[in-house]
Amino acid sequence: MSRRVLITGANKGIGLAAVKAVLDQAEDTFVFLGARSKERGTSAVAEVVAQEPGWEGRVELLLIDVSDDASVSRAAEAVRERCDGDRPLYGIVNNAGIGFGDTEMKTVLEVNTYGPKRVCEAFLPLLTKDDGRVVNVASASGPNFVAACSAERQRALTNPEVTWEDIEGLMQECLRIDEEGGDFGAAGLGDGSAYGLSKACLNAYTILLAREHPEWKINACTPGFIETDLTRPWAEARRVEPREMGMKPPEEGTRSILHLLFGEPGGTGWYFGSDAERSPLDRYRSPGDPPYRGD
């Protein structure tokens, strides 16, 4: 039976590259290409099949908006109806994300943190019992956010016993500070970056989820500094080419995703760098540096 993998936010960028990489990496895989738009999702599926005709029949569009409870529930039911067996999924890749620029903090958190939680709550009951994988696509912005926080906030965001109440409480506090025009620094929360906050909280959620489900391998990773719709505006604002800023093509952002889906990460509830090596949650680790050992 095929190892079925759901990838959200997969009609472009890293998500689309991940779809192709998964299909190429393992011949026994089938991918649900998650997208909010039927038009863009259909176009993405067509692009995948056009690149490699042999992939036809191994990829299918799944309409899903991770910021919408009803959409996520419908998507989970669609997968259940489409597949045989009670637990048809091998892997979940929570890739959908937004965040740089003028996007409101509430919107960023709804997609980047609450979104993966919605997806996991809806799809974990479909995950195979023994060897299921969950990959939360985070960002180096998460550890960078934590590094700028006070020692107390750092402990909270890296606590092995963190609870959802802890995570949500922090997000709600940040939303209040943001709405009131308060001082994030005075609250021990660095510069209050919405994107960094959302990814730091996603990493904390990964710890929580892995602790609650030791039967699966649940980890987070950064794809690296990749040229996408999220990062391209930086280059445009500076009037330079993305590669001049060190951005890499989406295909190079799939290394950690593939490792966490099919490899042996060595643990669960961990965060990995773009080089597929374990990295700390409270500071940046450059690709190529020695792996983090958790001490």
C-alpha cells in the first residue's frame, strides 16, 4: 500500500517542491497536494505530472485552508472517504505559512501556529498507528525570536513540559501588546516579530505534540533561506536579485523535510536546521555547524 502524505500550502514554493521531492524520493508514496484555491491547486498538480508523467495517479489535489476549522474538517473527511482503512496517512507536512510584511499578527498566528494545530487535530486520527510522521515546517526566525527574549520567556518556549495553555496564553498576551501598541521588549519578548513568534510557538507545539504521541516521530525544521513569495519582497525592496541576498531555490528547501519524513532523525519533538541536523530552539545554528546535542 502507498505511503500517503499530506502537504499543506503545496501549490507553490517550498510546498510544491516538497511534493515533487517526496514523489521522487520514494516510489511507494502518494501525495495529497493541499491548497486553498482549486484553480491554483489544479494547476500545481498539472505541473507535477507534466514534469514527470510517471507521477500521474500518485498526486491529488486536496482543498484545505488551514486557517478555517470547517475547511480543515472537510479535508480530513475527504481523505477518509478517499482512502481505504481507518488510518490511511503515513505523513503530515504542515508547510502552509504566511508572515512577513504588513500582515497582522492575528492572521499570522492563525495560519502559522493555530493552522498546524487544526490540521493535526483533524488528521492525526488518520495517521498510521506505528510509523507515522509529522513535519512542522518552521523557520530560523523561531530560535532567533527566542534568543531575543528574556530568560524566563526562553524557558517557557523551550520547556519540555510545555502545555497548549502555556503557548496560547503567550500568543494572546502578544496580541494584547500588539493591539495596545505596547512594548514587547519590556515584556521580555524581543521585538515582537509576529512571524518569529508564530514559529517559536510552532516549535513549542511540536514539543507538546511529540510528548503526547510518543508512538510517532514528530519534529520541526527550517527549510533555510529560500526564495518564495514570503521572502522575495525583501529582495525587491532592495532592488537586488534574491540570489544576491543568499536565497536558494525552493528545491533546496526540502532536505530537512525529506529527512524527517523518511529518515531516522534520532528523536522526536526536536527542531532541525536546513542541513537536516538537529538545532537548538533558543538560538541560531548555521548549516554545517556541529549538530545540537541537547545539553
